[in-house]
Amino acid sequence: MANAAATSALATEVVGVQRLWYKTSPGPANSIFLMLSSQLLGISIFCLSNRNSLLFTYLFGGTQGNEGLGFLSWCMDFNYIGTTTLWLPLQTIANNLVGYLGCVAIFMGVYYANTWRARDFPFLSQLMFDGKLSSPESYVKYDQNNILNGNGELDRAKLESYGLPYLSSTYVTSLVTGNMAVTAALMHMILWNYDDLKSAWSFMSVANLRRLLKPGTWSLGFWRDDGSGEHSKDIMEDDNTDPHYKLTAAFKDVPNWWFGIVLFAAFVTGLVVIYTSKSSLPWWGYLISLLVGSIFVLFFGALVAISGFTLKTQPVKTFKALHHARKPLT
């Protein structure tokens, strides 16, 4: 009942939008059949055939969050099986498929081999659990307040008394492979797409760095840029150039000083918030986090643009956990 109250089918959202914003209603009968037809488009025949097996649920289930891996599920609703992109390269699709099959094999392997006491915790979960009280019959969440002092920092004595937290084995596996994916993505882009990255790093060329050391070359009037820069003729005449980009060439670019104002406002706001919210993140950690994120976004952004593959990991979190240990509020 709690899950039914917290989530909704996409069909009910369609009906809700029609009634709230367009003052129309398809009627009770149409609404019911719309929801039934859309919800029945995606099913797991294996789960329906054996609803009493946790193995089947873990392997073939997946209609609810953290239920299962959705292996061999059948669906005809593109709201579920589609992507945010209009088209993906075959290489990306093949790599995703291989990665998914590997995920299924590894997750099932570490859980049923009881790696890291896997059977004492849920099959899929992102929570921390109490290793002393949890068992295959009962999962007890880890209370972080029992190991923190008044400043929200780790208390070593309390930690030794209360014990270390445990994670589900599948979540540990995802964290390990996610961290490996960060360096793998960096090396892949450098080895295979170095020419595509060069333009993004042109500001770090030796000539530009030398120019920065000469005050006479500084342009203090950059803020006067009105965005009327000319587009490269070679780019505009290239048949491979995005036609939508060619159409936007009729308009002026957004002036650089707009971006400067937004960047400065966001930076100041973030700096104020980390102190007013009593975060344990120091100002220098904030600056380094922004620098690390700025470097990674050049690689990850290019990866998405070239291959359509999105790397769902946050290396900045890993950096903060490493350099600001025992301070979870960072």
C-alpha cells in the first residue's frame, strides 16, 4: 500500500495532466482501459510462472525499484525501453548489452556465493545495514547518528563500540566497477578520441599559458562581447555539420559576460551555503571540488556527445570522501 501511494503508472499521469491543465477527461472507462493496456505492455513471464521463488524474483523481476535485474523481461512500451537520445551507435548498444549481461552474472554470483555476507542483507539496496543485528530473516538499518559527535563528524570511540556498517554485496560491486569506469572512460577518450578533445583543452596550450603570464596581452574588455562572433565558414559549409546548428547561426551567440555572471553567482552562492548550512567542507575543498568536476565534465561530456553513453558516477564524491575523511557532512 505504501508503494502504491508513493508511485503511479504513466497512464495516470496522462489522465491527470488532461484534467488539471487541459480541462478534459477521457472518462472513467477510457482511463481504466488506458492504464490496463499500458501496464500490461511490460511483463516478466518467468516471474508470473513462479511467484514463490526469490531466485526468479531477483533474476527476472524488476517492475519495482530494487526488486530484481529484469532479465528477459518483455516490454512494448517505449517509455520504458527507450532512451533520451534519438539514435545510439550500434557499438554503444552492444557495449551496454555486454555490460548488462556481465552485471547479471556478477550480481547473482556474489550474492549466492555469500560474498561479504551477502545473504544477510537485501539482494539490491543502497542503504547501510547493522552487521551485528542483520540476518537473512531480518535486515536492520545502520544508524549513523550512533557514530557521530555533536559536529556531525566521525567519533572513533563510538565507531569501535557500535561497529562498522555493511552494504549489500551488489551495491559494493557497483561502487567498485563505477570507480573503475571513471579511469576507463578517461583512458578511452584519450586513446580513441584525442583529436576531439584537443579543442576543448586548447586554452591549456603552452602558447596560451605563456600569454597569460604577460599582462600586456590581457583583454580586459572581454565583457563587452555582444555575441556577434562569426561562425567558421568551413563548419557552415561542411555537410556533416548539424543542420540545426546552421539554422541557429542566424542569431547572435549569448555574450560571454552572461556566462561570467552566472558562474560568479553560482560560485558565491555555493560558498555561502556550505558555511551557513554548517557543512564540514572547507573553502579550499570547495574550490578543488569545482576544479575536479570541471576537468571530468570535459571527458564525460565528450563521451556522451560522441557515443551516447552516459557514465552514471560522481568522481567528486569520491574525492571529497578521500580528502575529507570522517566528515560525512561534506
